[in-house]
Amino acid sequence: MSRKFYGLLKGKKGVIFGALNEYSLAWQIALRIYGEGGKFILTNAPVALRIGNIEELSGQCGDAPIIPANVMNDGDMENLFEAARDQFGGIDFILHSVGRSENIQKKRPYEDLRYDWYLRTLDISAISLHRAIHFALPALNDDASIVSLSYIGAQRVFSEYSDMGDAKALLEAITRSFGARLGERGIRVNTVSQSPTRTTAGKGIKSFEAMYEFADNVSPLGNASAEECAGYVITLLSDLTRKVTMQNLFHDGGFSKMGMNEEVMMMLGLVEEGDKKKKKKK
């Protein structure tokens, strides 16, 4: 699908966390930011940079600088934003697309988490946003925009989402707390709660395909793709949304407002195909 660009981020500079490969939300958002005229530094953990192909993304985005940074390391984060300040003078946006749970990867049930892994989940997936904003403050321009990616598992229980649900709830709390404090500088802080998306991280969750299919059937518009997520995030980074802050914004085809529909009842065997057709005729 060809993309239309509108120059919404012309002249804006920022930092993008979490691009790993073409399946990453951050990868697709980076391409869209570049197409809209934005410039940025790409960053990820050193180990992620070794297994991903971020150099390819950099080449597609005007040879964007790549700076390794462990989001749990204060020194790395401080150095990252000092480099951003040296590169750009000041930055206008941060995209935070970071999340990882060893408990999920190692299939530990929620009632039997390893607590050292649990704390690491919270640190990587949520506290890293606090750390990023803290060290970014000297580099952030007034009226900047900060967007982090969340999931409805912060509000509702999805059994296989495990401790990531707790991490996303904390992420959204940090968003509100910083948004309230940075408003006097016109700086916006929001999260986007995206549909289940076939990213590398998403596909690591047990029963992900079942979650994906369920959401796709419940959502009136179907699941939002990574490319569609990129388009939505662009609006939040642009000057078109200068009075939107402290929000968790659902980008999920309507899933978050739905209860039950005929497609899901058919999946559960509660109605017949013919019943659905009859209902549509009324």
C-alpha cells in the first residue's frame, strides 16, 4: 500500500527506542516519521542491535545515527540524550517502544513468577520511560511530544500477558504523572494502546494467535496494523495534537469499546451461521 506524506514533522528531531526489524512497531513508525520530514536517533539495547537489522532501517531513513543504550542503565541513557543534544541542539519527540518479560518467555505462570525477572519486566517495560524522560529533560524542547506504546492488558486481564499487564499499567501511570508535570512547558506525554500486532515480541506470547484472532473478530474495524499504528502516532507527534496529553489512546479498531458480537458467538458455538444471517436481515 502506497503511503501519503503531509510534511507533518518537517524540522522536528527526536529519539526512537525499540526498532528491531521490519516487524517492529517502532520500525514502521520510524519510516513514517522520516517520510513526514522528521530526523532522529535510533536506539536499542546492544544485544538487540546485534540480532536485529537496524542498519537497514537507518539506511532507509537518511543514515539516521544509531546509538546503543540499555534502558536500565542510567549512564547509557544520560549519554544517549547528551548525544541527541549534540546532534540536534534540542529534541521535539521521543518514541518509546520497549517491552520484555522473561517470565513470559520462560512460560512462568503469573501466580509463580520469578521476582527478579518480574522486577526486570517493570524496569525494562515501564520504568525505562521514566528514566528516558528524566535524562531527556535538558534536551527536550518546549512543546515536545512523548509517545509510548501500551496494550489493553493494562486494564483487562489477558491470562497469557502475565506480568506485562502490570508493566503496562505502570507505564500508563508514569505517562500521567509526567504529563501533569511537563504541561507548563507544553510537553505532551501519551500512550497508544495498540491492537495485537504480529511483532517479534508479540509472537513470543503463548496463544498470541488466539488473542489476535479474537480481537480481530470483536473489533468493528478489525485489528490495526503496524503501518496504521505509525500513521496514528504521527498525529500525536505533530502540532495537530498540542492539547492532547496524559491520555491512553486506544488504536484497536474499536475493540476496547466492544462487548460481544455475532462473530465471536459463532466461534464459541453459541449461534449458528444461519442465525447471524437472519439477524442481519432485520
